[in-house]
Amino acid sequence: MERVGSVLQIECRITNTTDKAIRGNLASTLLYFKGVTDNQGNEYSVDYAYGTMDAIALSDFYFEHEVTFQPQRPLYIVAKVKDFDPTNRATRASLNMLLESDDLQYSTDYNYDGNYTQLAVAKDMPIQDRRVMDAGVQVPDTALVIDVKGYHYERDMAYWDLDDHECDALYIDYTITNQSGINMGNVTICPDEDSTDDAGNEYHVGGEFLHSLGKQAIDIWAQTEPLGPGETINGTIKLLPFDRYQRGADKVTLNLSIEASNYQLSDNLIRFIRIPVGR
């Protein structure tokens, strides 16, 4: 159980300890059932959960999945809770799932268009939190290592400025490395939300672009590249104009969205937090 970005990710195994297969419907969230609670008394729907084969639950809509628990064979499940505890005060959490099965004799303790029993998958477990919170890069998945490699300034033309004022453009170089043995397929990165600096300036998404072709800076809204085991993607972020009026900013904060074609990342944002860019 670990916080990754804005997500609480819970990884667990459910094992059938009998000598017969158990078939049933498994759900982590139903319309009136929220499967996760924290030690602050908050309840959360499981936004997405999946097992070894297929999806099990999606958002807080009524959605269940047919599953077969083979004898003595664990079913590996990853459950994700988005926007978990924005106050960062929760230190423990519990996960309950619902099971409806004609192959079991049990006392029903929950009913919503079916007879379900609650499975206490994780009870009051400590939450691991290794996120960068003050300065640095908050990764969207523990399989990734993201490093800021450097920055530089170039004089540029503010194309949107009617007075054609020249200004500085800030370039931040970074790398994304897949430290796992998983082939993530094509990874797509693009700007997300406005960026800010520590002098109170905002830089709109339209003023950012990324490039990965070395010195040949090509304006693109999204960068898509394959990311196999141990491979690295090189990227650059451009902010324009950078601190055009005050020229006093020393740090920038920005987010990039990220997704992979063959891998479910824990979160969908790379958060660059108070990255030093002093002159």
C-alpha cells in the first residue's frame, strides 16, 4: 500500500484455500459502496482495479467482474484510489471488496442488487509514502526514474506579443528511465495545466512544447516514444516568456501528463516541484 502521486495504490493477493474452484462476481466499488477507508475517517471509491487478466472495477459506477478463484492459486489485484487524502494526513487505510458466489455458503452482510459478502482484503495497513513533496520530481510510477539534467535560457520572440518584445525562453532537460523489466510500449508525454514560478508568474500550456531530437527543437504538443526495460526517454520543456517582467524567479513548478500503451501507470502526472532555475 503506497502513495504514488495523487493515487493510493494497493497491491494484494486473494487465495482460494479450498480444493475446489470458486466462481463468483467480485467488485471493489458499487454505487453505494466505497471500498477504501483511511484512519482519518474518509471513504473513497476504488477508481480502478485489475487482476491478472481483466478489469474488476471501474470508478464508482455499478460494475462487477466475473472471476474464478482456482484452488490454491492466488489472484493478484491492484486497486487504485485517485485523489487520495489531499491533506496528506492519512497514515493507514483499509480495503474491502465484495464477493457474490453460489459456490460459497456465507452470511450476507451487504445487499445491492445481489447478495454480497465483504472481503477484508487489507485492514488498517500502514501507507508507504516516498514521494518528493518540496523540491524535485514526483514520479507517476515506482517503475520510473525521472531526473532533471539541466536548464538554459535563449532569447526568443514572444510571437503573441503585439509589440514584438524579445524575451527569454527557459529550457529544462529531463530523462525518464524505465527501471523495471516491463516493456511499457509507447509512452506519450504532453504538457498539463499551467506552470508557475516562485515569483508568482504563470506560464500557460500554449507556451510550452517538448522535443526529443537533440538540437533540432521541433514544436510538438505530445512526445511519443517506445520505452522498453532499462530504456530512457530524453525530453525538454520550454517555458515562454520566462519571468518577462520581474526577472526574479529562481524555481518553477509544472506538470506533464504521461500514459503508456502497454502498462497501467499508477498516476498520470509527472510533477516537477520547485525545480531550481536560478540565473
